[in-house]
Amino acid sequence: MRLDKYLKVSRLIKRRTIANEACDAGRVLVNSKPARASYEVKVGDLIEIGLGSRSIRAKVLSISETVGKGQASDLYQILSEGPAEH
């Protein structure tokens, strides 16, 4: 699954266009490397997102094309969350 779609389906980022823009701006890292929106997400990948004043590190646990709002958080595990590092 594409990174931008995964971020939307997992609800780490609310809209796919915002996920796409974050990837283009270099604010999304996968396994500590800047990732394009077209990157194919795999189970076990570490995703780091820096948006505004917050930063999130999450590990991909599973991948699903569609998922309900209640199950979205089952797709990943939050490793750290806090203010963005500058």
C-alpha cells in the first residue's frame, strides 16, 4: 500500500492530500529516511511524522485497504509522541 494511503487509512494523518504534501516536504521518514508518497509500506516499517508542533514515531503492525474508525489504531503501534524536534 502507498505511504500516503496508509497514513490516511490508519488515521495518522486525516486526509490523503495532507499526507502527500507532508511526504513531498520531507516531513515523513520511513526507517529514518525521507519517503515519497508512493513508497510501498511494509509490516515492520518505522514511520516518523513531523507536522506542525508535534512529532510521532509509529511501527507498522498490519496493512489493510479499508478499516473502521475503531480499528484504525490496530494498524500501528505508537513508539513516541511529543513536540517536534528542530
